[in-house]
Amino acid sequence: MTVGRTIFLAALLAGPVAASSGHADPVAPVALALAVVLIAAKAGGEFATRLGQPAVLGELLAGVALGNLTLVGFNGLDWIKHDVAVEMLAGLGVLVLLFEVGLESTVGQMLQVGLSALLVAVTGVVAPFALGWLVGAWLLPAESAYVHAFLGAILCATSVGITARVLQDLGRSKSPEARVILGAAVMDDVLGLIVLAVMGGVIAAADRGGAVSYREIGGIIAKSVVFLVGALFLGVRLSPRLFSLAFRLRGRGVLLAAGLSFCFLLSWLAARMGLAPIVGAFAAGLILEDLHYRDFVERGEHGLEELIHPIAGFLVPVFFVLMGMRTELGAFTNPGVLGLAGALTIAAIIGKQACGLAVVGRGIDRLTVGLGMIPRGEVGLIFASVGASLTLAGRAVVSPEIYSAVVVMVIATTLATPPALRWRIGRKG
């Protein structure tokens, strides 16, 4: 009741603050928006956690609830959806999220993944991409092939954090299936980001001048690979020197500042090369290892992952709540949107089940691997938000109707994975 009253009071104040005269402090409406968003995010996250679901799902659903209050005749929070400052903070939240995901893996781990993990990752990108394209061509015949292909790109994503948590809770995080899933997830993220970079470049080129040649597509792929390989190769060699220089500074927060600066610099470089900034943020996280900032830890400071958590705890929920607020429940009065959501969900599940067929090791349960690769979670939303920002002939590639269908797919795959994994591992045990 206290949370509800707080949000309601904030909503009553939103209109006057947002519509106030020009001499008002521009920070005030942003502060109000953040108060509403963070309260909703934490309340939704707590509710989801108590139901045994990941907190990110609760944050997303809290955003959906806030963004659709117009259905009950209240529109006092609609201005938050389009506030430039809130959108900027959400964009920074995405960069921090991908940086944090990258920090959980290393280049060495990528190089050490076995043949099964590599084949699972490749299959987990190719099969969903093809199925997503077919669903788009079947249910959205009036849309261009670029829209169909981008739907396939969205289905490539995998949010392995949810699977990792379930495996940990069941005491199976060291099992052969877990090693294959987690190893494949790292490769899946890299391949998925390359697909996203290629699709973004192709659509941007098509928006500027019409048809795109195979030569241009090859150039975009080469640019993506060169950036990732070059960033990883040079970063692994240069980042130890960067942190060695930073270690000489005795001020507070030096390690955090150096890490975030490295993340934002690579994000900017990726954007300069025509790629999504999240590609650079993820690469920065992959490059940085505990060894690079060991001196800081030995000096008694926290590691970079621990320092990033509070920043992520502030910015990342802003992204998820904002994405939820932009989901239009009214779109589901259109049977076509419901049909698209159902078809995308089925394609998402079948596409990742194909991963299990790629396992070549003995004694590894293929169905467990396939189930573990199903959830799209935050990664699927990131891909969808990128598509919503791309335009083709003056129209968003991911329209509000398509976006709403994608959100349903994300929620469904996220909800289905934990019980499915528990069931399979229980039977296998």
C-alpha cells in the first residue's frame, strides 16, 4: 500500500512539474521520473523474486503496468515514455549491462570452449534467425524483408543469466550440461551482436539509398569482425598498462572510473565504425580480467565487478521499466499481434531446442542444453529497442505492434525456462 500511494502521489505531481514554466529547474522532472521508475522497478523485482522468477521480469512487468494506466483513464505518467533525459539514462543502463555481462566472461574462456559449445552457439543463432525470418514473412507479408530479417535477429539472443541461476540453485552449475550452456552463451552473445551489427548496418544503408549489395553486406560483416577481433587483441595487451597507470593514482574511485572510461571509449569507437555501441561495451567487459586490476584488490579495494553492481542497480532497471512502459497492451486487441506473439514464442523455443542436436560430447543431456538456451530476457529487449530506433522509409523497423509481440515472447521464454529445467534435471537425476 505504501508503494502504491507513493507512485500515485508522484503521478499527481508529474503533470504540474513537466508542464511548468521555462525557468523551472530541468532536473526536477527527471528526478521525479527516476523516483517513480525506481520504486516501480524494485517493487516489481521483489514481487517476481518471491514467485521464484528473475527480478528483471518483475521490472519489465512493472513498466508495462505504468505505461498502460491510460487503459483505466489515467495518463499522468505518459510523459516519462518520451522524456529525453530518461531515455539517455536507459541507454547508459544498456551499456553498463552489456559491460557487466562481458565482465562475467573472459577471452580465455571463449578460446577454451569445446566443440559442443561452439556448435551449440552457432546452431543457436542460425536456427532461430531462420525461423524468425519465416514467421515475419508469413505473418507480416506487407513488411519488407529487412523487418523479417530483424525479427530473426531478435530471436538469436540468449539470456543465460536466468539459466545459470537455476542451475546454481539445483546444484548443477558444475555439470557437463552447464559447462556447454555457459560456454555456448558467451559465443552466442558474440555471434548475436555481430548479427545485430550487420542488420543495423544493412538497414541504415538501405534507408539512405535503397537496395544493398552483397558487397556492402560483406563490408559490414568484415567491419564487425575486425572491430571485435581488433578490440579484443589490442585491449588484452593495452588494458594491463592502462590499469597499471591508473594504480599510481591514490584518489578514491580510480578503478571504477578507469573501467567505465574503458567501456564508454570502446562504445564510442563502435559507434564511430557504424556499429551499435553495445558491441563495444560487451567487448570492453570481455577484455578486462581480474588480473588486470589485481593491484587494486591487493591494496584493499573492491574488484571491478563489485564496483559496477551499484551503478547497474541504478541504471539497468531504468532501461527495463522504460521498455515495459513502451509496450502497448491496446495493441493486443488486434488478433494479428497476438498471433505474431504466439508464433515468435514457438519459433524462439524450437530454434533453441535445435541447439541440443549440435551437442557432440557423450553423456551430455541434449534436452537440458536446449532448454537452457531458451530464455531471451534482457538481451532480447536490447535487440528490440535497437530495432525500434532504426528507421526504413520513415517507419520504425520494429513498430509498436511488433515490439509488443516481442515483449510477450521475452516474458514467455523467461517464465518457461526455470520450471522446464527443474523438471528435466529432476527426471534425469
